[in-house]
Amino acid sequence: MNASTNTPSSRPEPEQRSQYVAFERITTRWGDNDVYGHVNNVVYYSWFDTGVNQHLIRNQVLDIHHGSVIGLVIETHCNYFAPLAFPQAIDVGIRVAHLGSSSVRYEVGIFAAEGDLCAARGHFIHVYVDKESRKPVPLPENLRTFLQSLRA
């Protein structure tokens, strides 16, 4: 129950693969499973970051080695719906929910490679900063243009 309204709070539900704009494939690793036999919850946050950054690097809009701008995570959240385990290929579904002057909110769905409903979904926010000073900077135009193509 929601204490302020005395109404039942809505529980997040898994989303369809079709609700995401882009995908990156990642394979689970031996060390991802925990003692309960499934991928540990903290690994999903790594997949969020890996999937998004892999997508940006592959599309040549982020240069982690020589670029002057980097993205720092300032917020993250995840809801879990179904277990995943090693060995398994997963798809990281990506969409952009909000684009600010120096920040972006990515919404991410984690899917079993053949799955239509996400096993987990969440979001994280990157603030793009100057690599040296760590001060927020406006999104580079090529990055902004690419991120706009990921809007749902």
C-alpha cells in the first residue's frame, strides 16, 4: 500500500523486446553465478554499463581512450523478473528516456538471447564530463545526434 494515498502501489512489470531501440549481445561468465545458481544482482549493473558503452564505442560516438569527454554514472536502478545463469547469452536492450545538456537517462532491459520479455529492467544516468577536470560539459554534437536516435 502507498502510505500517502492508501492505494496499492504498482509493481514494475517486464517489458517486451520491441520496446527497446538497440541491442548489444553479452555472454555470461563463470563467475557471474552466485551460490544460488543464478547471476548475482550486482552483475546486472555491470551489464547496463557494458551494453551502453559497448554500443556507443561500436558506433564511434565515444572514445574512452583518446576522447576529451567521458560519462560518469550518477544514478542507477534495477527491477528483476526472471533468473539468468551461466552459460547463457543475453541481449542488453537500450533506449534513451531523457536527454539533457550534459546528461542522459538510459533505460535498459536485460533479455535472455531468445526471450521476448526482459528478465530485468532498469535505468542509469550518465553525466558527461571533461576527462581531465571532471566538470560537466555539453554533450558533443555527434554523441547528442546519436543519442537522439535511441529515444523511444
